[in-house]
Amino acid sequence: MEPMTTNDTPSPTSGAPRILYRQARARDGADQAEVFHHAVMQGAAAHYSVEEREAWAATMPREGSVWAARQALYTTLIAACDGRCVGFLELDLPKGHVQTLYVWPSLARRGIGSTLLVHAERLLLEHGHGRVTLDASRMLAESLSRRGWHDLGVEWITREGVKLERRRLERRLSAIET
């Protein structure tokens, strides 16, 4: 699964689309680490305290090799801009569960996360799943609820001794004829 799709926003220099959606490569690991860290520390600032964000960010090392190793555990989809990962989604394909979804904070609310979810849903349908689940942060839960995801309730997790709220969401999948 090489290039999946691109958006239709041309690059100012080449005229080619700027965002390319594809499966992750090991070399994307370092960018994934940075996207995760910045999405948590900056992107979630309006929804979580500094203490909560620091505990959340501490759950994963800021090392590319760790994220590259996770690519063997999860089907990892990447949104790349000018060759750099700016968003990613980790999918536990056998369980039909989105493990992670992060987008670089300055690119949030531009459809990158939504497009990654569309690709994940397509993969799940191809593998016979009729639904997808996701454990969402406060900010992601708000957005997905507006897009038809069903809220299954609040879950509290403890990270570095700090309790964090997240919501379990579910969406029924249906094939679209083209």
C-alpha cells in the first residue's frame, strides 16, 4: 500500500498536492515522535492542564526508534507534507480499534485527521469489520461526536500518577458504492 491519496491543495512550488496519505515507513518514526509530543503539549493545551499533558506526553519516549517499532504492532497510516509526517493514525486491525490519532497542532482542523480516519475505516471494511472503536481525548471526542461517532462513556486512566479523562467512541461502518 504505497500512496493512498492526496488532498487537492497544490504545493506553492510544484503545483502537486501537499498532503500525501500512505502507510508508515521506519524513517517516519522520528517525525511521529515529534507530532505526538507537540500534539499533546500544544494541541491539547485548551483541554488538559500542564500536569495532565506532561503525564500524557511521558507515556511515550521522544525517540523515533520506539515509534518505528510500533509500526510492527499497528497498521500505521501517515499524512506527509513535503516528505515529512505531519499526522498519523495507528490501527489495531484485528480488534477494529484506532490506537492513536495525532496531527501537528498548527495543521489541526484542516481535515488531516478526518482523512486518516477515512482510510482506516476503508481498511477495516476490507478486513470484514462492521464497526470501529477509538479512545479519544476531550478535544477529539467533541469533534468526532459531531461527526456521528457514538459516545460509549468516560474512562479514566492513570499516567505518571495523574488521572486523565478519555472517552470510548464507536462508529458503525458501511461501504459506499463508487
